[in-house]
Amino acid sequence: MQPHSRLIALNILNEVDQDKNTLDHILEAAFTRFADLPQREKNLTFSIVYGVLRYRYRLDWILGHFSRTGTDKLDPEIRNILRIGLFQVVYLNRIPPSAAVHTAVDLAKTLKKPWLAKFVNAVLRAAVGKYPELKHPNVENDPISAIAVETSMPPWLIYRWIPRFGLSEARMLCNSTNDIPPLTLRVNTLKTTRSDFLESAGVSAHRMEATSFSPDGLRLDHPQELITAMPGFQDGLFLAQDEAAQLVTLLLDPQPEETVLDACAGMGGKTGHIAQQMRNTGHILATDISSDKLKRIHPEMRRLGISIVDTQALDLSRPIESSRTETFDRVLLDAPCSGLGVLRRNPDIKWKSSPERIAHCQIRQIDFLGRASQFVKPSGVLVYAVCSMEPEENESVVMAFLSDHSEFTVAQNAIGMSPHIRSLITPEGYLKTFPHLHGMDGFFAVRFRRCA
């Protein structure tokens, strides 16, 4: 018998808590296993998983008022069952509260402990009737607690953001992380143009419009079909990529006939954009520590009509072998990071991250940047990018790198970028984007130039 959406959601949330895989990986594995699940059930599973992860702090705050056992002391599975039930009550108006409670009790029964089902029933029934009456923390007396409950953000992040952004803007940033982001496409200019695609695409969405900053991007609000089923996808006319990620390649500014190293290529999103900018001439070497990710690059390049990409495994956490003497005109390091700039798409990150994890990322980023710099030719370009807005992963990494590599300087001129895009670059030469200000992921990028 095939499991229903709430049970699948519970298993996904339990696996997220174990912190062994990314949410994307867990979801892909789950829906590969249950490929025949009806689309309606898939949609509900997505809604529950993302909803619980977005609003977990507020859900736990509510539950804490109706459970004698603190939520932090509950068995993790029971805690997730309560969250699933309460999320439906508070945020999914189309589901009657009685149905949300009943299905949560059924989930508790699968654990084969009768008293747990009674506990879940009692807590949720009490919460259904009284949660609207709960008094929230006062923002004037306790702004961190108030914003944490209101926006369902970890207090430690709010504690960091208020001094940097101010109370009002920090609150806006927190709220923006709970927004469902639009689907952003990048048109493949090797095969079409954005204007031609807009006229002839036939993509079904409530609205499709050109992105504000990227010249190749399109924003789709509420697409009515999977991206792989959209007209033109199989022909390689486009792919999904957030606007901020598209700007990173524009900052790199690769030129036709050049040699480029994409040092942490992942599955090749930016690799393909680099090839577009190079008009599919020259040579790109895409490297990554994960051979599984690299295997996906070649089929994607074929779909996009790109023929200048080779792949090779490279572990930047280890010293570069002296035998590797190849250098490149341009090197892109899209470094592993905390991911705190992509909370709209990956809400699990805010519960996995911590100041200690940020500090760990910073150490790796400095190491990776130093090693990637070895591949840059004299007068060549090196771009460092992360999907994080945190200073430890941004300016601090730049300063640490420059202090040890006097042969590099920050290239403050934004060659090849329109005046509109230049507005996102600080006087220091840093490209910075924020979800609450620009409607795109939070990214940081900087372009270095090596001395001749």
C-alpha cells in the first residue's frame, strides 16, 4: 500500500532533522521512490514539508503553550507530527482543523504506542481552540523574541541582523525568507533570445516577465507545469537559475576564445552560463569534489548545445598537486557556504546553521580561495561568490585572502555590466543582493585581478 502525503512528509522531516543530506536530495529521493504518487498528494507533501520548515519556530512556540513537555524534550518524531498537524490548522485554510488533528493522530498511531496518539490528540485539540488568543512578545520590550515568533526565524540570526540592518529592515529580511520565491529562468542565448522566447514560449504561468537586472532572465509567478514539461525545455532553450546566480557570471565577464575554470561547478548551472557568454568558443574546465554531480554536467551541456566543457574531479580542501600547472584566463569559485542567502528555497538551512557553522565555512572558503587562485594566469580574473549575506563569509574572506596574496587586487570596475547592475556593486567592488531588497537570492561576489 502506497503511503499518503502526510506520512511521506513526516519521513522527509525526520530525515532533515538527522542533517545527513540536503533537503533537495531528500525530496528527490522520496519522489523517485514514490514516482506514482498522484500530483495532488505530491503538492500537499511539498506544502507540508516547506511549510513546517519555514514556520517551525512559531509552530514550536505555539505548541509550547499546550504541552506540559517542552517541545525540545519531545521525541523528534512526535514533535514533527505535532508540527504537521498544527501547520495545517494555522496555515492551510482549505483543510478543516478536525481533519488536520485526525490525520496527525493517525500518524502517531503508526509508532505503535497508544499513549502517544492520545497525547497528540490532546495537544492539538487544545491548540486549535486557543492558539489565536496567545499573546505575542512585545517588539519594544523584546524585539528579538517578537520577531522570532512573528517571522519564525532563529533568535541568533535576528540578534546578528538587527545591528547590521536596523530593526525595521531586519524584520523585512526575516519576512522575505518565508516568501515562496518565483521560478526564475535563464534563456539560453546560444539558441534563442529573451524577447523571442517571451513571444513564442507558450509557457503556462500567471505571469512571466523579464528580470530587472539579468539581461537573460525571466520571472515566472505560479507556473502551471513542471519546468521539464515546459515548451522549449527539451530543446535546451532555457534552464532554472536564480537572478542573483546569473549576475555572478556577468561579474566574471568571460570572453569568447578564453580558458575558464569553474572550480566548484556542482551540476553546472553557472558553467552553462559561462559558455553562453563565451558564445561556445574557447574552453571551460568544470571541476568539483563530487563525481556524481560532474556526471550530470555533460547531458545538460548537450541539451543546451554546448561543446566546450570538460569535467574533472578536484578537491580544493587538499593542497593542489605541483603537477597541476594549468592556468586559466578566468577562474570562478562559487564556494561552499552557509547558504543563509537562499532560505526562501532551502528553509531547512536556518535550523541547521549556527555561528559555529558559519565560522567553519569561513575557514574552508579562505583555503579554497587560496588554492583556486593558483590556477589564475598573470593579469587573469578570479571571482569569489557565495550565497550568503554574512560578513564572515563575505568581506572577512576577501580581507584574509588579500592579506596573504598581494599579487591580487579587487577589480572595482564592473566591465561588461549595465549601469542598472552596477547599482548592486558597492564602492569596494562587492556585488551584493538581498531577497527583501531585490527579490532574488542573497549573494555576495567579488572580482579579483592578478598582477601581470
